Amino acid sequence: MGMNNKGLLEKYTDVAVIGAGHAGCEAALACARLGLDTVLFTVSVESIAMMPCNPSIGGSSKGHLVREVDALGGEMGKTIDHTFLQSRMLNVSKGPAVHSLRAQADKAEYTKRMRMTLESTPHLVIRQAEAAALITEPVRADESSDLTGTGEGTAKGEGTAKRRICGVKTVSGTVYHCGAVVLCTGTYLNACCIYGDVRTPTGPNGLQAATHLSTSLLENGIRLRRFKTGTPARIDRRSIDFSGLEEQKGDERVTPFSFETDPETVQIPQMSCYLTYTNERTHEIIRQNLDRSPLFSGKIEGTGPRYCPSIEDKVVKFPDRPRHHVFLEPEGRSSGEIYIGGMSSSLPEDVQEAMYRTVPGLENAHIVKNAYAIEYDCIDATQLKPSLEFRCLEGLFAGGQLNGSSGYEEAAAQGLIAGINAAMYLKGKEPLVLDRSEAYIGVLIDDLVTKETQEPYRMMTSRAEYRLLLRQDNADLRLTEKGHAVGLIDDERYNRFLRKKEKIESEIRRMQETMIGANQAVQAFLASHGSALLKTSVSLAELVRRPELDYRMLAEIDTERGDVSEDVAEQVNISIKYDGYIRRQQQQVRQFKRLEEKRIPEDLDYSQVPSLRIEARQKLSAIRPVSIGQAGRISGVSPADVSVLLIYLGQKKENNEDGRL
């Protein structure tokens, strides 16, 4: 620490993480746990890991992300396991590919526990201060990083000399010299909260907005856009009549998010949620007041989320629907506030009160906090490499809602990867880049950096082509080795993982090799479960594949089976029962990998590629894909363009091998 000639402080650290939401917490923890001195900036220490909208973690596809974050060494899964109010496994009537865990969170306790984790982590300090500007310096050609797989260097035609991060300046003038910065600003950049005619320049929950950093980003050549999201009202629990509502209880047997959590520790008393519905009276009040809605009057300019629309949006876009779901969800054991899920709004206060009171159970509702919309600055994520580093500014990484995504889980996943890769950058190591066949995180990041998202991005199972392989139950089998290689999974946890993996593999082999005959006990067992009787001996694995049977049920006739833990049993059952489908998808992945392995030089001048359409040249030059596979996923690049590119790269390789230019 020092002081410059103007009397302002100068400090030194390895990494600066800007923003302490779900992305910032994971990024800062990753950097610090990898041994880098890390400062975490937040506009308010009270906003650390805050849940300004839905008080829950997980859900369809989002539960996959949380388990993947945990398998890589992140913190979100552990934190929610210690602070949940209710937990449910969703989609259990469907196949295992779409099973997804969701937990109702105690918002205050979640924030408290995450803050305690941050404060007890070596190498990590929290600083309540607003980051105002990035400090950069030019990079000499001989200094520029040359790591593979991320699209390093300056491409032809990009127009400006390469620059790199060397510090951050706060509003007070203090300079933090550092080698890498991770931007995790969430919805705070030039944020504005809106309902009716009320427009306040604040971040979520009335917290201070970050009003300076956007200018610095623009000055550094980073393109910004304006997005919108929103949240419903919070209503006093005492004013709600729950007697006629549909009660939604948690699972009898709770499954933890973290692979490190002892399942017995999460078998706790749970709080109920409740389901009710809007009706025609609700919709009529909304229709009569659309001219007072900022969303429809033009006062809101930002693009909102397609898959989490306001109640005004729902009524206008689905006029034939007589009702919409409304979920009443508690925000904490010591809180009297109830979250009104499904009814986010930016309507005026008087309209909100009238609207909510038409809903069964809410006839006497007392609003504690009004619903509101929030507009904020975010980036066009196609400016990022797959490592989440900016192409135009070396050492600058971004994660979370700043990248145009929505949701706590999407934010945490990106924050973790951005933090890991900031650390890898400083250590001179290869970045961690997950592809679409390896993780939902890979799908999420690839979509953001490749597909020019025009609205807040939400993860969904339908976005993952290989979802049968990317199940939430096998996230540890897919990613623990990568977490260990990076350095976030210690040897003790890794060795436990290896023992589990070996148990699964040996039990699958035993089931495939153990033959069972048509004896009386076996035939009686099959008959009792409506399964065809045996005419000859079969393997136990063949019986598992029968639709009416599963691995657990066969314990009755599997006399050689020893003690098998629940998590091992689950993997054995899925691996055997869906073996044919899994093999078919693995073949698809091998085809996908072949295109991903065909690398495109970062300095390729697309204007020199003959027969490429103009639109394809423009898109490829802007996004600068690192592989043929990524190029094919860019909107505006056709299969014909990909074929042209393949031929050109093949000819170029042949010419180079012949010694010709």
C-alpha cells in the first residue's frame, strides 16, 4: 500500500472482482482459493449474495448448473444446503435427464453464510466501494499471451492495439493495481427501478447503483446494451388467507445440492409454499391500466426476459388464458414477507394493490414491498472468448448478468469460470473451457459468446443437445477431475470421488456378468411385478433394463449384492437402464468433438476467404470463433459457409506443409 503525489491511496493485489452477487462471490472465492490475493468490491456489504428476486436456488436446468458449480469446487450448493426452507426434486415423473433440484432459500441466512465463507477465506478481502474506472496499458507484441483454445492475440482488421488490465480506480480515487479484473456487476450498472410514474436511479432493493463504470467500459471499446428484469411484490404473511390454497410441501427425503453434504444433515423440518391463481378480474384491472404501465407506455426501454415475463406481459400475450399460476413462497424463517411468484409487475402502486387483492387468498393483502422493474447496462457477450475474457482487453473477464444472462445459478456458473480463468491467466496456464458436450455450463457460455442473445438469457434443458449425458445426478462424474486439475478440489475429496467412481464401474460389471436362472424365487419375484417370466438365464443387467424393474428392486433376488450407497445405486441404475440411449448420444458427441477440434487461427482474415457470403464474413469477423464447431453455431453462418471455411483451412494447411505461403 502506498500514497501517490496527490495524496490518494495506491494498493496492490492480484485480482479485483467487481460486484459481490452470486457471480462475484464464486469468482472471488475461486481466485483466493487458488492462492491469489483478491479484493472483492461491493456497493454494500449488505448486498453480498443477495437474492433481490425469487428466494430460491435451482429449478429446471438451473439445478444442473448448481451441481456443476459444486463439482468444480464452487460454493453455491454448499450454502443452500445449509440455508434452505424447502427442497423438491422437480420433473420426477419424467426421465433422469430432466430431473432437477430446487430449494426455497432463507434469503437472510443464505447471505449471512456466504459472507462468513468469504470473510474466512485466506487471500480474500471485501471492500465496500464503487469501482469507477479500469486502468489499462498497451501490450507489446512480444508480451501478448499465446494460450491456445481462447482466441488470444489481435486479429487482422480489429483496428486497435492490444491492451491489458493493470488496475481499478474507485470513486474515491484509490487505485488498486492488479493483473486481472473480473466484472460481476449484475443489475447495478446505471440501474434504474421503475413502477408506474416512479423512477428511481437505484439498484435492486433500493441499494446504490453503480453509475461510473459504464463510461469506462465504453471508453475501452466495450459495447453495452440495455436490459430489463423485474420482481413481484412482497406481502405480509399475516394478511394472507392460506386456508383455501393448494399447499406445496417439500420432498419427504431431501437430496442435497452439494456432493460433499451428508444427506442426513438436510433431513430437517420444511416450510410449505402455496399455489393460487389469477382470474378474469385480475386481468381486467391490468388491461384497464396498461396505459399506466411503463412497459407499454415506452418509459421502459430495456429488453425483458422472454421466459420470466411480467403479469402485464402474460395478460397481453396470452389473452385466451383464464388464469395464471401464482406461487406464494416464504422468504425466511424469521421473515414475515411472502414472495408472490408469477406476478412481477411495473404497474403503479394503486393498481398493484387492486390487482393482488383479486387473487384468492390475497383479498386482504398488505404489500410490504412494491413490485418493480429494473433497467441496467450489460454487455454484448459476443465480445468475450469462451474463457470469458474480453478479446479487446487482456486480463479483463466478465460473469453473470453483466453478460446478458438472468438467474442466480447462471451467474454463479459464469462467475466461477471467469474467476478460475482469471487465475489461470495470471499463472500462465491454459484456461478452463467446457464445451457443450461436457456441461450445462458449457452450453450456457457457448450460447452467450456465440449466439448474439437479444434478451436476458435463461438456461433450459432444451438448450442442451446432450442432456441425457449432462444429468444433474452425474455432475461430479463429469467435472470433479477438472476441478481437481484446476486446483479447487483437494486431494481428499478427489480420492473419495475416485472410490465412488470405481464402485459404480465395478457394480455395473457385476450386474452385466452375473447370470440369474429361472428358479422359483426369481419367477415369483417377476410375477409379483408384472414382468415376463424367464425361459432361460439372463444377466441382472438385462432385468434392470425392463421398464417395470430397476436396480433397487432387484436387491430381493440379487443374493451377491453388498452394501451399495444410494448415490452409487442411482448411477448403476441409470447407466444400465439407459445404456442404448447413452451410447447413441456418446456417438453424437464424438461427431461434435471432431468439429470442435478443427481450430480456426485467431488472426484469420475472413475477407480473404473466397466464396464466403458477406453476412458470414461480418459475423465471423465480429465473433471470431475458435473452432469450426463454434463457427457453425453463429447466427447468419450457413452450413455452406462452414464448408467453404473447411476447404479454405484445409488448403491453407496443405500450402503451409508444402512450405508455401
